[in-house]
Amino acid sequence: MACCDWRRAIGSQDAIFTGDKTPEEARLEREGCIRNLQVFRYNLDQKESKVHDRDAFADLLHYEEELRRNCQAEIKLRQKGKNDPSFWGTGSSSFEDEMSTLYQDNWMWTRAWWYARGWIIGNSGPLQRAFELWRSNSSWYMHLVLVEDCKSRGGCCGRDCGCCLDSTRK
């Protein structure tokens, strides 16, 4: 079977437990046909039609966006206070108050992220495997969609610092 021939296996009636890879998924992964593997998993998911799975993935991506926004706001706040000490003069919130708010938000978004991720891992089949494969690449966070989102929010991808490319959190 050719690497690109994944359509035949979607209707397959092989006995497979939820969460297990189908034989076709295993073959595509073994042959290194990653793009076709992800398309196969998407089509398999569409066949199963679990709307709540897609909601959990959308929630997870939303929480990650909020966590990135929060982190970038903290970096911006620290740089602003460092570069302009008069910024924290009378009439504006104190640095500690601003940071406290950011920490509280970060705690809330982190808990929500772990809840959504736990739900995905515990309840999903092909989409969970697609998600894990995507995240297994150490530079997943440099996906064009995420970079453009970061730039549009004034994040680090819009600056020339290069901190995204040299991240230690890979």
C-alpha cells in the first residue's frame, strides 16, 4: 500500500479499543508519512463525530493563548519597570499589585489547561494521538499559526530578540 493511500482504511471494521492506534495509523507512522497520518486521524475523528472532543481542544488552545498572553504581559511589565523607574510613581498601581494579578490569572489558566488536557488524554482517540504527535516535535510552538498569533498580540515573535527560537522550554 502506498504511503498516501490512507482512504481505504477509514471504513475498516477492525476491532480496536478507544485510544489504540489503528493498523493504518501504525503503518503511516512507521513509514514516516506524518502529514497523511494526521489527515487520516482527522478523518477518523470526523467519522466518530465527537463534538465534545473538539470543544476540549479549542478550550486547550484558548488556555494556552491566555497563558502566553499572561507571560508576555509579565515580561513587558518587568521591562517597563526596569527601563523606566518613574513608571511606578504615584498614581499608578504598584508593581507588586500588577504582578499579583498576573500570578492569579496564571494560576487560573494553568488549572483550566490541566483540566482540558486531562479530559483529552482520558477521553479521546485519534485526536489525542494527533495532538501527542504534534507536541512530540520540539518546535511545535513555532507553528506558523501560533507565531502569527504571537506577533499580532505584540509578543516576542514580533520582536527581533530571537527568544522564541532559543527557548529553553522545548
